[in-house]
Amino acid sequence: MFFQTLWCSWVLEGETKKAFFAGDTGFCTVAKGSDHPGGVPVSGSFSVCSAFEKIGNRFGPFDAAYIPIGAYDPRFFMSAVHCSPG
């Protein structure tokens, strides 16, 4: 099952603590023209990445989560693959 995707994340588990590194992912898809200054959709429906919930249900709970932020503008273009700080 190698080379199926370009994206991945990691769960780091020690004897007493567990952490999640999200890798390169986006939380939701924001439609063009709906950008809010904080990067949150103003209104209407938008698709939300279900991977975070699935990972939490399967591997959580976590003591810490590391979610990379970067290359997030313009939101309508980058929101599906990168999280924003807003």
C-alpha cells in the first residue's frame, strides 16, 4: 500500500503521552468569494475534512496536536490542502 497519496500524518505514542502531527492537510474547503479576514467561511455550507475525526476516533485521545500552517492564501484555492491560522 505504498505511493497511494502525497499526504500523510503521524501519531507519536510514548509510555504515558500521545501526540498527533497532521502533516499537510486542510480542514475545510472554502468557496471563492466567501473569504472572511480570519479565513472562516462567511456563510453557506462548506465541506469539512473528516480525516481529523476519523484519526481521533481510531488513535486518540491525544495530549498534543501539531497542525502545520502555511501556503493558505488565497483561501478558495488552498483551503482543501492547507490549514490557515484564522
